[in-house]
Amino acid sequence: MKLTVIGSGYVGLTTGACFAEVGHQVVCVDNDERKVQSLLAGRIPIYEPALEPLVRKNVASKRLRFTTSTEEGVDHGEVLFIAVPTPPQPDGSVDLSFIEKVAREISQYLDSYRVVVDKSTVPVKTGERVAQTIRRYAKPGVEFDVVSNPEFLREGSAVEDLMKPDRIVIGGNSDRALAIMQKVYEPFVAPVLVTDINSAELIKHAANSFLALKISYINAVAEICEAAGADVLKVADGIGTDKRIGRAFLDAGLGYGGSCFPKDIAAFIAISEQLGTPFNLLKEVQRINSRQIDRFLDAIREALWVLKEKRIAVWGLSFKPNTDDVRSSVAVSLVERLVAEGANVVAYDPKAMEKAKELAVGRKIQFADSAIDAATGAEALIIATEWPEFAAVDLSELRDKVRTPLIFDGRNIFDPVAVASFGFQYRGIGRGVVAERN
Ligand code: UDX
């Protein structure tokens, strides 16, 4: 099928490449000329495992093209996917102006029937607005349908999530459009859930906020574990083996970050308030999440007393492993807070240092070439992101390199007993029992 994806960011680019991989003829549109040039040369602007080879392969086989022209995109695709940013606004609601602009641009070039698909994460009822906008600006009599088809990919495993999804959600109010969408997804082996537009939009916000709720739930339990003398890892395993609960997203830590959860939870709260049905539970989810970093800093201050001029090693800057994305990264927030208190931060991240250097805080810290280099001479070591290489570090070598053996493990990557046996004083998240044993 001939498909067009408008917006070649994380979601748009991965979606376009995966559609091409299964045999569709795909045009990806982006208004950033430099990005388009680099994509045509097979260079992608983000670190995402498996994506670059996929883009290269499909560009070479001519199933994937990039352009800056929306007109070319509208002309090419029988289905037009909108995958442009929906950034947060200060009050938590979402800035839908990019979506609205694309809707107007599409309508300008619309000559015959197209399915216009909203892939970006948007509040419920956006599809209705997109349809209204296109109708208003398009030539009279031109036919189209609007469909909501939310994307559930995770950064770091985006290609796999897209090629083998748990489910595909298609929300639409027209049989013609739904039949076309079913055909688009035929090559993907996954259950397809067909709904109305509003339900599909709600599924995305409800899914992400439920996952955030799980994280905040276990983080709240972690605080109780610390107070009571229990190990949150054991509690998470114990409740997670219940199939009704599931072990996923029950890893206690510094809290959730990234470009999706914080924004989507705020947006869900905002739209629920606009609809007159405030979702107060989610406010508690947010509150617990932001408390995690405060509690962690309290523990660091408690151990170090004064942070000013202390050399503190921070392992991990990306918002989670296997990505170079530092947007709304809790690790970066932590570094900012340490710097604000006068600490000398030496950071190391396997992939995210280039992006971190572009941030304001990037000019105020040192970057090391390896985890061990960062820890050398450190008066405390903080683990902020759980990259696999950190857990595999030689603890004996680490003990020799640090100035004072204090580990603050914000992602529970270490076995507290093992690190203690090398002479470290250890503090994880929700690991009350072990702290006492030490
Ligand atoms: C998320 C959703 O998972 C995905 O379906 C949606 O399409 C986009 O948003 P992503 O932001 O890429 O994906 O990352 P995810 O793996 O969900 O992690 C989000 C945050 O939660 C990270 O900061 C991670 O460190 C944190 N997290 C995750 C925890 O603190 N504990 C957990 O148990 C799981």
C-alpha cells in the first residue's frame, strides 16, 4: 500500500521504517530540511537499536522515501499518518497546534479520498477536531475519514515493539476507513482492536497512566519498606507473580521520566478536568513520582552532610537504558539539583553524553570516558539509569578507585550484600532490611 507519515520524529520515523519493512511504499515527510537530507543518507538523529539499519535497508530498496513536501506526501499516500509533536504546555494540557497545522496543510492538497490517521498521542476528542478542521479547509465535496491509531512503542525497543506489538488499536467511525486500516496492518501478526475514535484516544492515555500508576505504587511501597525494614524487590516479585498484577513496571527507583509519561499523565489530568470529571488519583501518582528524587537527595545529604565541593559520580543520564534521550530525564534533574547545591558532578553515560552536553547543566559538569573514570576519586557514586554495563562493573576495582565507598543506587541494580562485602556503604530504593543488616 502507499502510505505517508507526516513527522519523522521517534514515532513517525520508526513507524515509516517498519511499514516499509513489511512491504508498503512509504513516504516520510518532515519540515526539517537538514533532517531529511541526513535521513536520505541513512543517518538517523537518535540512538535507537535496530532503527538505522532498517532505515538504510528500506531506503536502498526504494520502499522508504523522505521529503519536506507535504503536498508530495498527500499525493502519494492513500493513508496519511500524522506523527508530529504534541508538546506539553505549562498548565499540563497539550499544545495541539502542530496537529492543527498539519490538518490544514493536508486539506489544502486533498483531491480524492484519503484516510487521515492520528498517530501522535493526543487527548480524547482531538480526532473530532481534526475532522472538523479538514472539512473546513478542504475543497467542497472532497472525501476523507479520520482514524485514531495510537502507538505504544517504547524508546530503546521501538522497532521490536512496532514489529511485534501486543495489540493494534484502530479507532474510527467509518467502515471504509477501518477496512483500509486493517489492510495496512495485515502483515503484522497481532490482535487488532477496533473501536470508535474517542475510545482509541482514551486507550493511549489510560494505558500510559496505568503504567505510571504501577511505578508510583511500587515507589510508595518502597518508602514503606524503608520505614518498616523490608525489601521492595521481594515485595515486587511476590505481588508480580500474581498474573492479575504482573511483574512488569514494578521496578522501584527514582521514578518515571522521558518524553511520554510525565507529559501524558499531565495531559490526561488536564483533559479529565476539562470534561468535568477530574482524575485526582493521577495527581497522587505525580506527587509520589516527584517525591522519589526528593527522598533520594535527602538520603544523600544525610550521608554526605555537605554536598558543596564534593566530587559526586553519576552513572547514567538518559531517562532509561538503551536510549540517548535525555528529555525529562530524572537522572538529569538529579544532576541539576546536585549542581545547584554546589557538588562537583562527574557523569558518565554510554550513549547520552552528547545530548546531555547540549543542556544548560551540561556546561556545569564534567563528563568521563567510562564508568570507572567517573567514579575515580568520587566521594559518592550515584546510579541514576540502569544501563546493563553498570551492574557488570568490577566491584573490587571500583572500591580501589573511589575516594569514599558510598553508593546511592537509584535503580536498585546492585545486590546490597555483594556491594557491602566489598566495603561499600549502600543505599538503594526500598531496601530497608539490607540497610539494617549493613
Ligand atoms: C512509554 C510507554 O511504555 C510506551 O508504551 C508509550 O508508547 C510511550 O511511553 P517510554 O517512555 O519509551 O515508553 O519508556 P518506558 O519503558 O515505558 O519507561 C518510562 C519511564 O518509567 C522510564 O523513566 C523508566 O525508567 C521508568 N520505569 C519503568 C520505572 O521507573 N520503573 C519501571 O518498573 C518501569
